[in-house]
Amino acid sequence: MFEKLLAYAFLLDAGIVPRSDYGEYLDSVFIETPDNEMLLELEWCVSDIQKSISIIRQQCYENSIDYDIFGRFLFSKLEEAYFLNGMDIEIFGEKSYAIWQHLPEEIHHSEPFWTLCYADDPLSWGDEKQTREIYEKAFRFYDNT
């Protein structure tokens, strides 16, 4: 649960997923564990996204996070934005970099997370094809694990 909430915090902050996706996920986990105080607090402030993000980050940094679960979910949502939502590659690169800047230090320089830092570099010399190849390779990172 914490892993997906943390991924949603980063995705919301970067503007990659709509609030409604986060709200639906929050509702589903709250229904499963209605006695969880953090989830209740998040339900109460669901319209204040910045407060929600702050609560999620604080709770996740205080708890043990499985970065494989986090990464799988984060990259599945990034892949949706990339393929299904048809986001412009330059905007996608900016938003991906914004996510990378806020990642926990433990995973900041490990793959596939590190990819979010440099994947859009080839755009600076007009090589959209290479940028797409880098992102698409990152999306497949968890396929064999």
C-alpha cells in the first residue's frame, strides 16, 4: 500500500496522473483498512493534493518501502502516460525528470529510476528516436523479474 501511495505522490506532483486515479486507489485501500489513521487523514484532505503528497511522503519515509513494488507501479503508470495518454515526449521528459529529482536517495542512481534523469538528453540534439528507446527499455525493466 505505501509503495503505491508513494508512487501516486510523485506522479501527482509531476502532473502525470489525474487526481481521480489517486482518489479511486485511496478509496479502495481505505475500504480495505478503514481503521488506518493515515488513510483516514488522506481521505479528509483528498482535495488538497499538496497536503496529501506531504503526508504520504512523510509516512513512507518513516516506513520500510519495497522499491521493487514501488518501481513496478511507478513505471507502469509512466508507461500508461507515455503510450495511452499520448503525452508529448518533451513534456514527458520534463515530468519524468521532476519525479527523479524527488526520489529517495536509496534509489536515486539505480535503474530503472536513474533513466528518468537522462532519458530525454538526446532530445537536445534532436534525437527523439533514441529518447523513446531509452524510455521504452526502462518500461520493460521489470518484465523478467
